[in-house]
Amino acid sequence: MTNTLISNPLLWSDVPDVDPIRIGNVYYMISTSMHSMPGCPIMRSEDLKHWEIVSYVFDTLEDNDGHNLHGGNHIYGQGSWAASLKYHNGIAYVCFSCNDTKAFYIYQTADIEHGPWTRTVIEGLRHDPALLFDEDRVFVFYGNGDIYLTELLPDLSGVKPDGIQQLLFETEREGIGLRCEGCHAYKLNGYYYLLFIEWPREGNRRRRQICYRSRELLGPYERRVVLDDDLGYHNKGVAQGGIFDTPSGDWYAMLFQDHDAVGRIPILVPMTWEADWPVFGYDGKVPAQFTVPLPEKPGQPLVISDEFEYEEDRLALQWQWNHNPDHSSWSVTERSGHLRLRTADPTPSVLQARNTLTLRTEGPACEATVLLDTSGLQSGERGGLIALQSHFGTIGVRVDEDGRRWLSMCVNDGTGGDRELAATPLEGELVHLRIVFNFADSIDEATFHYSLDGSSWTVLGETLHMKYTLDHFMGYRIGLFAYASSQSGGHADFDYFRYRRLED
């Protein structure tokens, strides 16, 4: 058997709140998806290095004004948070809370890669939940600082009426800014293990990994700091995530690290056991490189190019919509080899545009290029590319009231609206658009370019100094958009989407 070299960060892209499991010889993990649809991506790996999206838990979560970007409503920074993934007796389970609906969701399936998933909705938030199957009983741990335990019915269809529902314990307060959250629960070695993160006010003042353990479900629990390291990156701690073993008995943790504008990125950490405590990393440090005793098996990349050659209106799994899509207003079959985005409900801002189609960005740098056919855009409509976060930047084409086309670069005006920084007339209907992202060493800049021939490029507008903000709580995404500011009815056709990761 050959070894596979692991280099951290494992994925230099926004895959936050990871929770990994193993089923046989295959590894799966889930992550937070918030306002991106479909949601709760299931990622698969056989070598712990290459992770590909194989499915999603749901296509849409709810059908309401916020999820549909209707009437000025939205769920930016809300939606599904910190999902827990477990596999028990041949069934895969996912649970999470949704901040905007104030509800707790449980999904289950016998086929983790293909579904279908059935769901249960239970009233009330359970912050950063962790499922635990304990023989013929099932529990959910959750909370921020004050950690609670609730027993569920054996089929997970609701809370067990006569089961345990109580405050389990209170975590440290002295010298702590953000108290324990992000729970992951396990029963191993005769102990109950609860893994958390906390953010101290003293010492290194960065997120760190905490473990509580007890031989009894209800405690008392012992506490230990099990990892406090930043991989040399701006004092941003590697923490929060789950642990798993290999068939040969090796142990690993899949955690993540805040990496500024690109988002929260996964880190793989080797793990051992000492006196029944988990020990993360080597000598308290996360290794930048190490090997795992598994043969390398590449999969599909996390971000792709796409020529939009489809036989049905079903996109590659890497794509996600910003909020719920309007399926009547997009197609990849209406015009062969093109993504057509029809303008739907009029909106004053790209942040409220339906059917913005998105992909993650990747570090250290990357670029996204499209060929846009603007012939279908009508007066008052726009189409183009966006560096999507609250502090966004766009490059595209707007059509003014007399039908004239303008190349336009815009940013957030401070209220979520579009502020145009530069514009130049577009002669003709075809234009190549490009955004270049630079995340190296937290430079976090994006530049906006256009070309009329696909080879000679011109910068338009200003450099965007990208910022990760908590109102969106997501790393920058590449988005393809089309929307109307007044009357809708037109469309934008994207001939291709071409992506390139730029290495150091």
C-alpha cells in the first residue's frame, strides 16, 4: 500500500463546521451551507486528501419569502448551521438547527450518496447539535456555554416525552470570550466524549479545541484543552470538527480554520490516544504535511469549469444557488451550450436577485471567466459576474432606458444596493468577463476585467478589498447573475464558465 501525502490546509475553500464519519473504507463529511441551495453537501473521500461532493441532504429547506429572496427578505447568515452527521445500523442521519425558522431538523436515509432523505422538524433551536446513539437510545447535545442534553425517540421522529431533557453542565466562564460551542459527541473506550471550541480572552486569545469526558452520560465531566495551534496563520486557531478512525485503527480529526475572506477551511489533524484522552497533532502542533497509509484516489474537484453542455436542466453538483432558485427562470437546455438566466422579480440589488448561481472560491488565488451574450437583456436589466459576500463586487452589463449597453463595475453602497464605480459603453452584444481573487497571506483582493476578443483584457473599476462579514457568514463565492431593476422579462446567456486556480 502506498501512502498519500496530506498538505494543510486540506481544502483551501469555504467548507465550514465539518463533521466526518467512516462507512467501511469510505469517508464522508458534511458542512454548513446556510443560504446556499441545495444544502448540506455530502462529501466523499477514500484517501482523506481528495474530497468530492456526491449529494446534498435537501434541494430546498423551506418555501417562504426569506428563503425565496422575495419582498426584500433573505436568510443570509441563517439557514442550516453546523450539521451533525452520524451512521447507525445502516442508516445515515443528519441534524441541524435553522436560525430563521427557529426549528431543529433531522434527516435520514439508507443511501448516503443517493438518498432520498426523509425529514422531521422539531420546534425550537438546538445550537450546534451533536447526535449520539447509545445502544438503543439516542441523544442530542447542544448549546453555547450552557450545554444541554435531550433524549429523542428511537426513530428520531421527535423528543422522547419521558426521556432526559436537562442542562448537562456549564462550561468555563473565567477568562473566556466565546464559551464552548460546536459540540461533537462520541462514546468510546468506556467514556462519553464531548468536543467543543472556545475562545479565551487571555493567553493566545484564539479558538482552541476542548474535550470533556465522563464515564457516565450525566457526568460529572472532566475538561482538557486538547489543541491550541494556528498553523502559523495570524493567531487563528484550528478547531471545531469531528474525529474518526480508519479500518487499521489510525485516528484523525477533521477541523477547520478561519481564513479571512476565502472562508472557513478544513484542516486534517492526526490524532492518538493517551490515558483515554484524545491527543491532537504532533507535540501540540498541527502538521503542515504528513502522510496517511491510504492509496491516493483523486475525485472530482470542488470547483469546476462548465461549458453548459447538458441534456437536461440539472447542473453539476458543484453548483449551488444563492437562496432558493426559481426553476421557471433558468435553463441549460433552452439554448444548447448556454446557461440562460431569466430576470425574475424586479429588485434594486444584486443581493436580492433570484437565481444567482454560485461556486466556492479557492486559495491562494483563483480566477473565473465567462462569455456573456447580452442580446436578451432588456432596458433596466443587468447580467454578469459577482464576488459574492456582503461586501460584494460585480462586473457585468447594464442596459439603460434607451437600450444602450454599458460595461459596469459595482460594489455594495453600504445598504446592500449597487454603487457603480466605473462604466464604459459596450459596442456589440458579446463580452468576456473575469474576476481574479487573491487570498494569499490574507491579501484578500479581487480585480475585475473584461475583454471583447477573449485575449486582450482591461481592468474595470477598483480593486475590491474583500471582507468576511458575519451578516453573510460565508466565504466569497463566484456568482453568475441576471436581474431587473424595474420590469423583468429579459435574459442573460452564459456561453461558458471557465475556472482556474492560481498556485503560489
